[in-house]
Amino acid sequence: MSIAENVARIRREMELAALAAGRDPCSIQLCAATKMNSADAVREAIRAGVDCCGENRVQELTQKLAENAYEGAPVHFIGHLQTNKVRQVVGKVSLIQSVDSLRLLAAIDAEARRQGIVQDILLEINIGIEESKSGFAPEELEDILPKIRDFSNICVKGLMCIPPIGEKNGDSAIFFKKMCKISVDIIRKKYDNVKVDCMSMGMSQDFPDAIANGSTMIRVGTAIFGARDYRK
């Protein structure tokens, strides 16, 4: 199937999942995870109607920006971001989805201040408490969230997570439910400079469960572009 056909199929599946959950399908965005895909493939996905593109690697982001690959859609950074590469990302993307430490928050805020902008971000939550993954542990949030008011050049728009890989369909649902509870708690406590307008959760293999539990943005790569060839 072509990229356009894949996007159309995913849109139909998103609509069905939203309606089954009693939600408006228009409230959920499709982010094309463009890692290891060419500028031409990205352009094809944008023409097919994805809402935004998500890049994992700073080098790829920089190269594709130079090639005008994202023209016609916002680009987000969705991969692990090192503090020494913050300058290459802040101001270049509309949203940094993967902010995973207080140190990175401070670095993004400082670079945004230098540029005279406010950078929108999401906080990445290590919802499965996996040592191999980055992100704030849920229990850290009570300490972290009040400190965000001190960062005047960032705006926290919501949360992002990558749950543990499940053995079967439905295994991710428990983690998405936990994320939903976290978001409700944040909204109830009304932290300064923290919103939950965006819940970025759900990928190719589990996005219907994410939509059922409040996701407002799914990040889909292989289901749009096909399997990545990591031998390259």
C-alpha cells in the first residue's frame, strides 16, 4: 500500500476508535513519526493529510529542515534530546514532546530566552518505570510540576509516554489509563505554566487503546511508512 493509502486507513481506524470511546474524531491528531524516512516520503505523508511530523534525531531534523521536507505541516521533536543539542531544536520545532528531566527543562528555557521566544513542550512520563527509557517517574511529578512556574520561556502543553512493549493487543491499555489519571490530577491541582491540552500517546501497534483512554495525539511511523531498515 502507498503512504496515502496507509494514512487513509489509519484515519478510518482513528475515527472508529474515537467513536467507540464517545469522542470526537477531530479531537485527535495524527503525528507521522518520520525517523529514517526520506524527505520525499515525509512530503508524501503531508500531502496525504497527517497533522504534523515527529522527528527522533537532531541530525535528521536538521537535514530535513534544510530540504524543506516538512513544508505544509508543523514538525515536532519526539526523540531523546541531549542538553548539548538543545540549540539545534529550540525554535526549529513547534513542540518538543520528549522533555524528560529538570536539567533539560532548564536548558530549553535558557535557549528560548536567548532567542526571545516561548517554546512549547510536553513532559515525557516513564509510565512503565523502565530503566531503559527516559522520562519523569510518575511519583516525581509532585516535586517537578511546581518548579515549572520558574521557567518563563517554556510552556508545558501536556504529557507524552511510551509504554512498555506488550506481548498482545490490549497490554498497553493499563498504562494509558494511568496517564489519564495523572492528567486529571494535574488539571485538578492547577499548576502555573502547566496545561494538559495534549496527551501524546499511542503508536502503530496500540493507538486504538490510547484513544480509548484520552490520547489527543498518536505517533505513527511503521504503519504509515512501512518497517524501518535498521541495517542502513
